[in-house]
Amino acid sequence: MVVNKAYKFRIYPTPEQATLINKTIGCARFVYNRFLALWGDTYKETGKGLSYGACSAELTKLKQEIDWLKEPDKFSLQNALRNL
């Protein structure tokens, strides 16, 4: 007999933590949408999409241009690219 258990957790972030969570989600959404559009444009022009390596290199350049992309954790932005 197999017994499955489930646990529910609720987090109560401080206002500073909530702000950082919202910024992280917003930046990840921005990165995903920007590179999705770039991937689509590249595919229309060349018939091939972009690789993860090319997108990651472009993200590094983009972070140098846009200061607010430096605030969230870098792994959240990289995961947005991986999910793409």
C-alpha cells in the first residue's frame, strides 16, 4: 500500500522581499518575450532559430545596456532563456 502525502506551504515575504520577487518575475518575463521575438525574426529571415548560447551571449550584452536587468538573480534570467 502506497501512501502519498502532500504539504502546503505559504510564504509571507517582507515588503523588500516581495518587491524583489516582483522585479525578478517582471525581468524574466521581459527577457523571455524579447528573445522570443528575436528568435521569431531570425527564423523568418534565415529559416533557423537562435541557439541557447547565442541568446545567452546577447543577454550579457543586454544586461550592460539595461541597468534594471542587473537587480534580479542571474539564474532566473538564464532559466527564462532555457524555457524558451
